[in-house]
Amino acid sequence: MIGPGAGVRVYLACGVTDMRKGITGLAALTQEVLRRNPASGAVFAFRGRRGDRIKLLTWDGQGFCLYYKVLEKGRFPWPAPADGTARLTSAQLAMLWEGIDWRRPAWSAPPARVV
């Protein structure tokens, strides 16, 4: 994915979002529900009702970018609607985009000591 670099702020809109919304609708949700400036350079993530679709909205300095992904199998891990907004790191965003549960990643064993 061509997208935001390391250190970018990432906000998840907890609960479900109507995936028919485009840039204008998602930017309005960002302002009204998340209480954030959609042109701040942060990444705003929205998930559909079935959980297999995700949209990311970000401002790149010249205009809005909208990334859309549909999983063929499985669902994107997502916080409960009662949580409101969740903040992620760019590493957690990368896991989310790949469909990995960013809340409980399965870490590999530490490297063996080199003699």
C-alpha cells in the first residue's frame, strides 16, 4: 500500500460506518463524530457492518486519499462501538490493513543468541 509513513496519527471510528460514504461523507464523520480535522494529515479508519470492508481517509497536503479494502475471508478486528475512538500506531495500522488482530498480535520467538 502506498500510504502514510511512520509516526502518523491513526484514529479508528469505533462501531460501524456506512461504506457507501465517499470522501465528503467520511470527512464529515471525522469532524462530527471523531471531533478531528480531516485535513490534519492523520489517518482515519472506518469499517463496514459486515466487518470485511475498511476505508482509510487521509490528507496528503494536496488532497484527500481514500483507501478501500475488502477481505475475501475473515473480518477486520475492531473495537466495540462504546469505545468511541481508538488511537493506533502506524505499525498497528499496517497489521490492521493486512487483517491481523492488532490488539493481540502473535509475536514470533526472540532471536537466538549469536556466539
